[in-house]
Amino acid sequence: MSNRTETEIGQLTLKNPIIAGSGEATMTESGIRAALEKGAGAVIAKSTNESPAAKQQLNHTGYMLFDSRWRPIKWTSNPPEDAQLFCRSGLVQEEFDHWLDKLAALDREAATMDSYVLGSLILADTEHCIQMAIRMQEAGLRAVTVLVAAVHGDQASHEAIAMVQSVDGVYSVVKSLKSRVDIPIWIKLPGQTEDVSLLAKAAMDAGADAVSFTDRTMAMVPNLETRAPYLGTMAAIGGPWSLAVTCRWLARTRQRLGSEFPLIGTNGARDGHDVARMLLSGASGVEMTTSVMLRGADVIHQSLEQLDSYLASQGVLLRDVIGEAADKLTAYTDQDSRPGHWQNFVQSDAV
């Protein structure tokens, strides 16, 4: 693969922007290794924290797919393009010391492949989170992600997952982390907030090395036959439709924070063209999580080839397109005036 896909996320230089996101596909050594072998610029391991209740939550998982008309889809290795993942999930159940040993060894492997394996922490108690991040640093991991308001926290047991969704709260957590942890910290932000760009600014001001967003959305889908909720609960939803929302927040955050601070897009990328769309919106890296869960690690290699082909066809390097579309955004009032254009969509009152 050419070096035109190289990107920088804070202190880290990635050989390409495709990041295998934290999820069931990165919950084992073999899953992480598969993503590395397929060329991922980085792999984020399945998340952990100190809470036994958060680990127990993994025993209550449920997964299903919908098409765009909310019809259940059979789970196959090649689901339809419009497939949406609806699920409950939990944290990796492995004891932290054993999990950390595996991640440190995998990150050493990744280094030989010009890649990274990042540890991932879901916030419950801030001091515990800091101590676990320090342990990751001491074990030799080169970077860590921290989710400050993981989507499943909305339904989690008490004290299993914190939901820090305020500007002051994000600033305080990140400031505490960065005052005691030296390796790069990427902060993942929630989507269920009025303006995620304000949370991103708080994270940046507190010293975060990058932010990623947005997490999936909690949802409920009724079954028309049983008249009960699918999976019996609320659950996280993500699908192709999410890409447009993610791109909006990437662009809005770039406008607020400027072009220098690294953003990572997540939620909605299915292939290399979707990766390019997020890059154009301001992302320096793009997490692919659901796609890898549904289609396997091969989707990483396929997306990378597609992205490289796109950049070659445009005659540009990846760094040249980051934020290009976002920087061309204009206001409604700057668009061409079309008096009466709306009348094409309404009933005429003429007799």
C-alpha cells in the first residue's frame, strides 16, 4: 500500500486512518491480531474498567440486525448494505492483569507492523480509571482511549458506567487523567448531547490528545407482531444513516476547535468511501466497529484498498483532504436564491 494514506493523530503517526474500533471483534487476541494482519492503522481493544457489574453486563448481551424498514435481518457474513446493528453489550470479562499482559504483547507485535493496539477504558470512578491508565502506560502500551459516557451506561447497573456529559465534567475528568498519565489519551464522546463540539473543546482544553465521536444512540424498536420491544429492552443502534450525523459533528467541531486538533470519526463507516467522507468532514482517523463485527476483518483491507484507490484517482494525499468539505461549508443565506422553489412541493390553492 502506498504512503499516501498516512495520517497523524496527535503524537502518533498512523500508516493509514482505519482504526478497528473497540467491540466484540477486538475482545480476543485472535480478533485483534486479525485486524492488524488486514492492515488496520490501529486497533482499539474491547473496553474494560474496575466494575464487576460492568463485566457482568456482558452476560446479558443481545444482538440483532434490521434493514432500513425495521425488518429483522438474518445474521450472515454478508448482510445487506442497509443493515443496522441493534444490541446490548458489556465490558470484557477477563481479569485486568491478564488482559493487560495480552494487550502489551499485542502492541509490541503491532509495532513490528507499523501499527498500534490501544487499551480502552470506560469511565466508572475517575480515580480507578486513572490508576488503570497508569498501569497500561507502565505495561508499555503507547496510547489509551477513555469513554466518558459509554452509550450502554444509560441502562447499566448503578456505578458500573459513569455518564459524564457536561462540559465541566469532561474537562475535570480529562484534566485529572492528563495530569498523571503521559501516553496519548483519546477521549470518546457521547452523541446524546446537545452539542458534542462543546464537549470536544472541553477535552481539548484539558489536554486530550484527540477526541472521537460519536458513540451509538440508545433506541427502542417495537415488534409489530408481538407489540413488545425487540430484545425486550432499549439498546444501542447504529447504521449507515449515522454517517451523515457523524460528518455533521466532525465539521461542526472543526469549525469550533480549528484544523490542528485531531478528530476521529466513528459510527457509520462501512467502506473506504465512507472513510473518505469522514476525512473530508475533518477526521484524521476513522473507527470501523460495526462493519468489522458484521463482515469480519477483511472489511479493513477492502476499505483500505478502496480509500487508496480514491486518493489516487483524485491525485491527492490523505492529509490534503482532511476537512476539505467542512472548510467549504456555507450558510443557508449564502446559497443561490430560488424564489418560489418551495412551491414544487405543496398543493396549489388555484381554483
